[in-house]
Amino acid sequence: MDLDDKSARMALLRLGFLEAISAALADRTAIFELISKSANRDNALNAIVRHLGIEKHHAQAVLDLPLTSFTMAATTATNAELREVRSHASTHREGTGAAEH
């Protein structure tokens, strides 16, 4: 695997996490409610998986976010990074002829 392939792979991995985090930030009230009403961490994790329709490791990243990640500035920065990573991933897929999901 060359450096460009590795970079594209890392961008795709990052994309999944950023999409999950962005979804949680956009639906913060429901996420906070799910967490606060959960009996424990595992229940909160599973509730986030179900609510956002994401994988467990992405839900873990959401659950591990510090509260300062929910500020407007941090949300804006996350969404900007998401756009940048999407652009990078899209450029790579177009360059390789891979179909988008």
C-alpha cells in the first residue's frame, strides 16, 4: 500500500467518526437525554447506536466527547473538518473509479 492509499484509507476511517460526531452534535438534546436516562455506560452506548444508526465504535467516540465539543465553535470546527474529509474521500474515490456509498 503506497502513501496515497494509506492517506485515503485514514480519511475514510476519520470520515465515519466525523459523521457520527456531527450527527450527535446536531441532535445534542436527544443524545444528552439518552445518556442521562441510561442506567449505565453500556446502556448509553447501545442507546446512541440505536438512535443514530451508527456502529458501536463510533458511538463510543460520541460518548467520549467532552462537553466542550458541543459548543458552537467546536461544532463549527467539526463540521468544517467533516466537509474537508468528505472532499478528500470523494476525490480519492473519483480518482480510483470506486463507487460512492
